[in-house]
Amino acid sequence: MTTPPGASYCGAVKVLAIANPKGGSGKTTAAVNLAAVLAERRRVELVDADPQGSAAGWLGDAPALAVRQAPTAAALREILERYRAGAGVLVVDCPPGDPDLTAAAVKGADLVLVPICPSPLDVRAAAPLFELPGGRPPVLAVLSRVRAGTRAPRLVRESLESAGVRVARAELGNRAAHLDAVARGIPVTAAAPGSAAAAEIRALAREVARLLGV
């Protein structure tokens, strides 16, 4: 794992799984950018569990973050087992449409973050993640790719909360800064540090860190 100056160390590694069975929900955007923010003060490794390698491809051949690829459920379980006795944070970018990989990530997670586009169809697709037995690991939904000036985000938030789903206060907007960050191969906090996109990621990172206890 990377060791940034002034890094803090939790007693054991904490695993943040970012999952949604539906593609296009913003999982990789959340994973790469949250890992970057968390790595400013903690040891962090990003695990790209998508066989397409989207997160690793985003950051290129000389990534600012430590990135490990886990294209199979067996590879992911091995990584989780290897790092469980360590310290820091593992951020796992789960693939869409691969229940075995997602199940392995969720089973090993301390927190599951579920990015959801604000539409009933996306809520329906993510529903299995909100029904984990015993509520373990805890799940946090975050509204993703939100378009300003629309009613849908508020309605979806209200629907989720009325169903007992915990929803992050922070929301991730559908912002051009994220596309620019991908094109440059760096997190949005480096590509556009003063942008609304960077502020949204930092706000979400604070919520995630608090829930993980890091």
C-alpha cells in the first residue's frame, strides 16, 4: 500500500466495497476518487475487480495510487485475506453483472457503498444490496451522476430513506470535470481541485471515513 506523509493507521485494514449490479452508476468514478482522497491521510490500495480494468486503465502505467487488479472472485478473496491483518484501507471497485465477484467483495467488506443514478430502475437494480442478512456489512447509498435542477434525486432519496436505506448526505453530480480527469489519467481532486466535483468527492470521503472508523 502507499504510505503518504502523515498517514494515520487504523488497527486493521478496512475494506470499502463499491458495488452496484447495474453498469453506468458511477462506481469507478467513486472508487478512484475516494481512494485518492482517503490516501491523502491514510494507507490506501485500490483494487480493480472489474475484468474490464476501468480503474487501472483510468490511472494508467504510472498511477498516483497503488492499484491491484482482481479479475476473478478467487483473486479478490486472496487479496482480501492477504491484507486483512494489515493496516489502512482497501477500496474495491466491483464490476457490474458479476454476482460472484460482487459477493466476494461484499462478504469481505466493512462498508458497502452503492452509487445509484436517481431513477426507479436503478434503485430496483441495487435492491439486493440493501437486503443483506443482518444488515452486515453496513450499506451506504450515494446518489450519483445527479443532474442539477431535477426533482428525481430528492424523490429517490426520500424513497430510499423511507425503505430504511442509509443515504449519504453528499451527492455526486454529473460533471464534466470527471471526464477531464479520466482523459488526464488522474483523480478529479488533482485535475480540478477547486471544482464542485472535487468538493463533492471530499464530502463523501468524510462520510465514508467516519463510517469506516478511519
